[in-house]
Amino acid sequence: MAGPGATLRAMTSSPRGRRPGSPDTRAQILDAARSLFADRGFGGTTIRAIGAEAGVDPALVHHYFGSKDDLFMSALELPVDPRTVLAPVVAAGVDGAGERLLRTFLGIWDDPVNQQRFIGLFRRVIEPDGGRLLSDGFVPVVLGPVGQALGIDHPEVRMPLVASQMIGLILTRYVLRVEPLAGMPAEQVVATYAPTIQRFLTDPLPA
């Protein structure tokens, strides 16, 4: 298994760009990927299965999208790649990571250009047929490597705890717009939430 250093190098390297190819082929692959990721989860979906579902050679899936991780991120159609955005959070180490993570998160979500697309995605992934995109996809593909690169113990426990805070924040601040959280200044949100996120990252876990 790759260690935290290898994970960090992978996260801070330049992401692989989308490659030229037939728009129809790309659309077929993305449609197949979304369906299988939602149905089987990230771990239960293979490039071979995606190729078969799309009616193309699996080599074309790699050619157009690179790795399965890259294909998953493309299938989500996010306005930004969180792996790139979170790389500076990881690079600065575990001390203060909760605050940096939250500031980065708020910087993306409070941007009105991004917000509506993120809300649309969030509504999709919390539906019964989309939940696995979050639990079996986003958490292991994005948050898991963050925990590993930070060098924390039991990242498979800690990062879902972090995700629970982020998901709750999305729901109350941006989707349901519950006050006073919806109108709370970003600095106040950071002061309120960052200590809890940091505890999830570094405090001893209950026995």
C-alpha cells in the first residue's frame, strides 16, 4: 500500500486533463460510469465493466479519462477538482488542517458561480439511487487520500467523521438555508466548526 508520502505526491501533481475524442464516445462512457458508480459504488465498478456498459473497448476508457479516479471525478461534473483544491491543505501538514480544510470548503461553496452546480450535485447524491456516489465514491477517492497524506491514524474512521460535518454544513447552510447558519459570515463558521473538524482529525478516538 502506498504511504502518506506517495499519496501526497499524487495529490499535488498536476491532474490529468481530458483527452480529445469523439463526443458521442465520451458521453456514452460518462453515462455508463454514472450508472455503474451509483449502482455498484466506486469499489465495485471496474473500467472493464464501464467499457462493456458503454459498448467500447476498456482501453478507450483509459485513453479518454485516464484512471478510474479521474473518470469518477469527470462523471460528477464538478466545477472544480477537489483533489487539486485540497492539495495545499495537505501540503501544510496536519496541524491546523481542520481550519484550512474548512476555509477552502467555504471559499468554493460561497462562490455563487459554483454554488448552484454543487447544490444540484448534492441533491443528486443524497437521493436513494445516488448515495453510493458519496459514500463509496467521493469519500474514498477524495477524502480518504487526504487523511492518508496528512498521516493521521485510522483515516478510514476519521475522514467519514469529517465528511459528516461537511455534509451537515452543506445541508443547513446552502440547501435548507437554516438561519443563523445560512447568513453567518465565513469567519464565524470557521471559528465554530474548525475545532470540531480538527478534533476528528487528531484527537484520540473513543475506544
